[in-house]
Amino acid sequence: MRKPTTRSLSKHGSCGGGNSKAATLPAKQKVVVSGHRCVVVDAFDCLPDDLVLAVLAGLAVRAGCPADLAAAALPCRRFRDLAAHPAVLSRASAAAVAVPAGRWSDAAHRFLRRCAAAGNLHACYFLGMVRFYCIGSRATGAALLARAAAGGHGAALYALAVVQFNGSGGDKADKDPRAGVALCARAAWLGHVPALRELGHCLQDGYGARRDAAAGRHFLLHAAAREVVSSSPHRRRNGEEEEDAASRFMVEWWALDDAKTGGGEGDGSDADADVRLCSHPRCGRRETRRHEFRRCSACGSAIYCSRACQALDWKRVHRGQCAAAASRWWLAAARNAQ
């Protein structure tokens, strides 16, 4: 146990009688008689390290944002040191490691690296997505995603499946639909809804697996049912728990990047101008090479990183936009053919 921090009382706060005025102590401090003098002991210093670590770990599990975990380190230097212990960081919730893109900094990057080094799967996934798609560190990002996937993280398994479907970080020859379907199947078995939807479309289309329309329809219905249940009001009391924090980060990251470039502060290269974002507004994935994502076969204007994103965007927005865009695209194609 850590040795208590003590200090002697002043002349007016001594234990002697007479007309001396008693010292006013904070609530977390207490007076202990040691020999012939009184000393002030911080009550927090009397707590064993194991107990403080257990309390901080419980707080990390229930943290609703990174600020909740940071606030636990404010009382004293000892709490700050214990809050950075691997036993605490390894149990941080997904919300506790979801750093907003607007507050990204070297300190936030170090915090996520410490959490990932402690074995936190949420941090491995979040930092892996940020490095792979935003920062451009493909190798380290893929390694972090693989580490989270090996630990049974459903979102990381699905993220690696999307990488395999598109050959992200490489060229067109690096596409591996069979590996993508296998990763989707593992993520779907863990209950990851986007993976269920992607697996259903792959089975219906015969992409990366033998075509089985009935099984594909079963997975799509199962994904729709899970989505309806997760969108009920009582499941959203703790915030947008069903929305992927990494996708929110990437959407905000590229919006800030566009605002910076549009204001003349950025120096976007030609290579960056040739790649595009997934047309699903809540995805945030960006192409790692030109013409990486699949294009809408009707209008040719929208692109998608996965069949799941295409199906979701069709329901929400693209159904109404596609007809007009398709007519313009076909007219332009006819003029070019003439």
C-alpha cells in the first residue's frame, strides 16, 4: 500500500488547547495524532492501489466519452498515474476511446496507442481505422485491425472484410472476395449487423461464395430485424451506441479536411483529388486508389465501399436520386457514342 502523505499542522491548527483556533480541513483530509504532534493525512492516500484500480476500471467500462476517463485522473497525481495503468485502459469502453475528429491531437493519439498496447480491442479497432483510412498508415492500421479481429471484435472483422473485397491499400489484383466472405461470416456469427447484411448480398449475388438466394434472403431479413430492434427508443438512451464511432470520426475528419482545403489552407494533391468517399453519408471510408469502390450500375455517379452501404443508401437517399442521375448519365453516354 502506498505510504500516506502527511504534513504537520500550523501553529494555529495544533492539537494544543488554549485560545488557538482550530484549523479547517477539507472533507477528504483527516487529523492523525502521531507522538506529540498532529499530522494531516489525505484520505485518498489511505486507499490501497488495488482498490483504486478496481474503481477506475469500473469507471472506464461505463465511461460515456473520453472526458469521463480523463476526469477520473484529476483529483491527484496518484489517480493520474493509476488511470493510465494497463488494467484500467484495457477495460475502457468503446465510447471512452471514441475521440472526436475535431479534437484529434498528439495527446489523443498517444492515449489511443496506450489503450491499444494494453490490449483494448475497441482502441485497436478505432485507431486501426483512423490510421488506415485517415492518416494513411496502411500497414500499422491493418495490423491493429487484425489484432482486434483476432480478439473477436465484430466491427474489426467486418472492416477487414471490406478491405479484402476492395483490395484496399494495394491494387486491383489484391482483391480476395472469398477471404472477405469468410471474415463477414465470422462477424455475422458475432451479431454484427452490417456483416449480416453484406453476407446476405454476397450469397444472393454469388460473390465470393456459391450463390444461395434463400440463405442470402434469410441473412438480409435477420439484419433488418436486428436493425429495427437496435433503433428502438429505449436502446438510444445512452447516445448513438449503434452508430459506428469510427465512421463518425472519418466523416467528420474528411469534412474538416474539405473545409480546410476549400479555405485555401490545404495543399491537396492530384492523387487526393482522384479518390472519392463512399456515397453512404454515414460510412466515411475513402478510396485508397482510383476507382477502388464499386459504382452504381444505374446512374454511375454514386460509389460504395460495400454492398451493405449501397443497400442502406438506396433505402435512405439514392432511390430518389438515381432515376434523374441515370437519365443524365445515359444521355451523356449516347452523345459520346455519336
